Amino acid sequence: MSNFTPKDQNKALKTTSTTSNQNNEWFATWFDSHYYHILYKDRDDTEARLFIDNISLYLNFLPNDKLLDLACGKGRHSIYLNQKGLFVEGIDLSEESIHYAQQFENERLHFSQHDMRKIYKKSHFDFILNLFTSFGYFQTDKENQEAIIAMAKALQFEGRIVLDFFNTTKVLKTLIDYEEKIIEGITFKISKTIQDNFIIKDIHFEDKNKEFHFQERVKAIQATDFLRYFREAGLTVARIFGDYDLSEFEEETSERMIFVVEK
């Protein structure tokens, strides 16, 4: 996400003009916010499906493969993968999102609430997908490492992980300081800054005579940081793609960092 865009499904901490919850993990409440889904209602499903089609061909998914959609949100990508004939489990921290997704469950599609820092079904999955910048939300580097280790432990031997993150180098060079978006009659005033190696998005708006402030914090994780996370989790990097068409990664120009790693 060369800037934070809807396709990245960013998550944040909810505050109002009179209340501050700075000690909370921001993503734990923003996932469940009605306003999050309004702000990102127009994310590009066509582009997302094209990427999933491309990565499916590259990884050569087979009908009986077991796939984990990590940080699945409301399950739109899990549902699409399941329609391709795969066994899919989607997990997310958001209780509201998982409750919504569960209406689409079938014998080959299931959803559960779960924290990615904890192991989910040890040595169970052939593939784990963490897509559209659904990583980097934790406060500490240790927690990021814990999440990668938990992914590794959930994989079967020779299983693969696809982790899709924005290209941090390009994001930092092209960050837009301020913009406004009018969606469903609400004017979202969005400012972006870089603080303590986090890209911070502050979102201010009014609705129903109340003022709201949401904040998103995503760590500016570099490619070298991810390579260290993978190495310390006992994983090997097979490829790094630079966009959803699976072009090669170029640090200065690519839109994405899409890591394919194996156990």
C-alpha cells in the first residue's frame, strides 16, 4: 500500500473527543467498529481476487490442501478460496467479524476468533495466507516475532506461508500527509505521520452530533526485518514478489512485499 488504501484493511484504536484509550491495543477495538467498515467499504475486490488467483496458480493448491486465512476479517477471501474447493479456516481477533463470517461456514469452511500471536492447530496447515497488510500492528518487535513463530508452528512440514505487506521503503517516500473522504455522508479527515518507526493515521470525523477520533498504527517493517523474523522462526524465503501480478520485488519501486516462505 504505497499509501494506506482500502485494500490493505488497516485496523485502529477507537477514541472519542472526550475519551482516550491509549493503553489498549488499537486493533482490538477498531476491528469491531462500524466506522471501520464504512471507511473501507470500497476496497477493491477485483484486485484481491486477481491476486488470490495468481498466488493459487503459483502455489498449485490441491483440493485437499488445508489453508489458514490469518487475520481474515469478515471472511471475503476465505469464502473465495473455499469456492475454489479448498479446506479453509479463517481466524481473526475481531469477535464481530468472525460472528459475521460464520454465517458462510460449510463442511470445508470454518471461522474462529484467535490472536495470531498464539499457535493455532500445531503442524496442521499446508498453507497460511496473511494478506493485504494484516501484520505490523503490535507494539513490540517481540510480538511480531511471536506471530511469525506461531505461523511456523501451525504449518506442516514443507508447508508455505504467503505474507503480503506494503513496500515500506516506497510508503515512507510517498506518504500523503492529509486527505478527506466523504462516505455515507460522513467526512473522514485523515492525517498521516511517522513516529517511532510507526506509520500513524489519525482519523477525525463527526457523526450524529458526536466527534470521533480513531488511530491506526502500523510498524514500518523493512524487508530485512521480515527476513530476520523468518530466519529466527526456522523458515526459508522462496520468493519475494513486488505486486499482485507477481512481478519481482524492487525495493525502490514495488507497491508490495509479498513473501513466500517455507518450513
